[in-house]
Amino acid sequence: KIGSEKIESLILSGRPQSLPHSVLPSPQSTAPPPAAAAAPMGYVLSAVARVLEQPTAWGAACEMALLAGPLWAAALVGLLLGWAWRPRWAAGIVAPAADPPQLATLDFWRAQLPARIRAPLDYLAGARQQEQEQEDDEASLSPEMANEDLAVGKADLVNLWRLVEGNDGGPAWIKMMEKALPNMTYQAWRRDPQNGPPQYQSSTIFENATPDEVRDFFGDDEFRMSNKWDDMLISHQTLEECQTTGTMKVHWVRKFPFFCSDREYIIARRIWKLGSAYYCVTKGVPCSSIPRRSKPRRVDLYYSSWCIRAVESRRGNGGSTACEILLFHHEDMGIPYEIAKIGIRQGMWGCVKRIEPGLRAYQKARAAGEPPSPSALMARINTKVGDNFVRGLESNSDQDIMEAEEKPVKNRMARFLVLGGAVALACTLDQGLLTKALIFGVARRFVGQRNTL
């Protein structure tokens, strides 16, 4: 009589053997023989033997994956089927007040991963969500507003910055006048380019004023009308505005002398903040929603941009209690340039000296608690520019300027990929500590170079 040990050895050997009829189980027997119980164990032992026979770790890992893959797949299918076909009372016990999770979503499966693996995925998902929100904000703008954003953009800021620094490459400035009031000093210059109308630059310094106050003052169209410090403005209307960048499209009608018809302007303006200074670009833009008329006559070529910054007081108190406005202005009013130059020279100081009383009235109104107007609130929405942008401008390199305005998310993404690739390469090479240190040193140096851009 053959015992159970013989049967087990025959099954493990995998060779078919003829067994005596007395050893075979009878059809009436209900208990499984020892050989049937040993069959799964034989498969497991043979699989382990195949893993151990592999000469490399990679081959052993592949064999283990082939062994564990079907088991994990079967367990996962069973889990999904069990969750999908669970009874209603079980769902109420597990989550009585919440909706059942969506198994087909990426967020559900990401939440099941360990924290060390989930952290980089959450970072990538957050960056992608931020980019998607920005794209949605840009898509929500009207077509005209999108064109306006392109018309008043980075190139205009670069041009204004170079005008302020005096390296725009234009003709030399000719001094026109220098005037002063007890709390204000004013200087003006003019230059005549080869093509286009005359260009004007002025420097106005107000004592006891902050850049924020002067920014709101010049951007407050409602106060211009009510206070009459700008008596040439007879009507204004805000056509479009962007709450994200502070860009506005405005319709102005300005009064001209009796021998000229009034002029209308469709202007777009936007304010950037560089450090503690404000750079505002105001220029004429096309507008199809307002048709042209014979009167008032529309001015297409219009540029009036300024820089507001705190400066030291002329009184010699040693503090930056004064505020300077550098204005750069030119427009084609449809008048011969020589006649326009005579008229501007005669009426310039008469218009400028009304600004200082208007600013003091504006300061008193704000001190009394008068709420700011809608246009003044829009003037407070600025685009902040970092030091990298200024360094790119000083280097006179367009490539550096483009790099300076890149989103920090993309820079962090590049550094993350470089460091991750270095870690993976160092882990796969088995060449000692010197090779790994060299790889990490090169990666860190590359990341540092990207940081300085």
C-alpha cells in the first residue's frame, strides 16, 4: 500500500505514474485526499524555485511580478465587484451621509496611494489646476478685452521703463520750462522724432504725497469731472475692465479750443508695480463697438504714460515724503505739428498748475472718509513685477526678459524633473559613492543655473 508521502512526491515531480486501483479515491468519498491538498503548494514551490534560479535581480523581479500579478488582479476584481454589488444597508453603514466614491476618477485612485507617492502627484495636479484656472480666466474675457491685453502688455512696460531710464534710443530732450509752486515743482522737455508728432516729457514733484495717493488721483476719472482740475475732460465712460490685471478700456471726450472740434479717445490703461514705483501705460486702441463720427473727431495715435515713485523732499528734511510723476506724452490731434507745439507751450503751465490744488482736495476727501470711485478701485489692481524682470531689462536681452516672466510653477517643475532623473540614475548605477556624488553635483549645479534666470 502506497502512503501519502509517495503520492506527494509523485505530484511534486510532475511525472505521470500509474497508481494502484486501491489507492484511487472512491466516488463515494467526500473528503479530499492529501494529494489534492498538496497541489497548490506544489505550484507555489515551483514558482519560488523559478525565482531563485534567476541569475539577476531584474529577472527575479519579473518572475515575482508574473507570480503576484494575477493574484493582485484577482483581488482587485473581487474588491471592485464586491463594492459595486454591496447591499444598500452596507453602503449606509460605511458612508451614511456621503456620496459613493467615483471609482473611475483619478482623484479616487490617487487618494489610495501612500503619502510618499501621493505628494508629487498632488503637486503636479495642483500645478495643472492652476494653469487650467488661468486659461479659464483668459477664456472668460471678451474678444476685445483679449486684444486689449495684447495691446497693453509686456512690450509697453519695457518701452516705458526704458523711457524712464533714458535709454530708449530716441533723440535728445530739449528743455522747455521750469516752474514751481510752494508744494510743487515742474519741469518739461520736448523732442521731435523723424516720424510722428512731437513728444513731451515732464517731471512733477508733489510735497507731502505718497505714490498710492497720486496713483488713485490720476486714475480717478469721476474726480476729474467733479473737481474740474482737468477742465478739458467733458465726458468719460468705462467700456471694459479686467478685475485680474486692472486693465481698462475707457472712452473720453475732451474739449479743444473754439477753432477746433472736440476730440474723442478710446484708450486702454494698465498699471504695473516695480518695487515701490508704479508704471502706468495709457495708449489709444481700436474699438469697433463705438462707430466713428465727424464730431467729435477721434484721435487714434495717443500715448500718455507715467511713472510714480517716492523721492526725497526738496525741503531738505532727509525723508522721502515727496512724490515724483514722470510723464511721457504724445498724440496726433489732427493739427499741424508746428501749430500744436505753439499751443501746447502756451497752455501747458495753465493746465499743470491746477493739478496741485486738485490733489490736495483729493487727499482731504479721502481723509474725510469719502469712498473711492470705481475707476480709483481699478487703479489699485496692479501687476507686480519681480527683480528678475528688472535684471533682464538691464541686461538688454529679450531672452532674459522672457525667462523673468515665466511662471514659477514651470521652473519648479523643471527642477523637480532634473532632481528626480538624477536620483533614478544614481540608484540604477552601481559604481560606488564617487559616481553618485558626481551625478548629484551636476544636477544641483544645473538647477542652480535655472534659478538665476
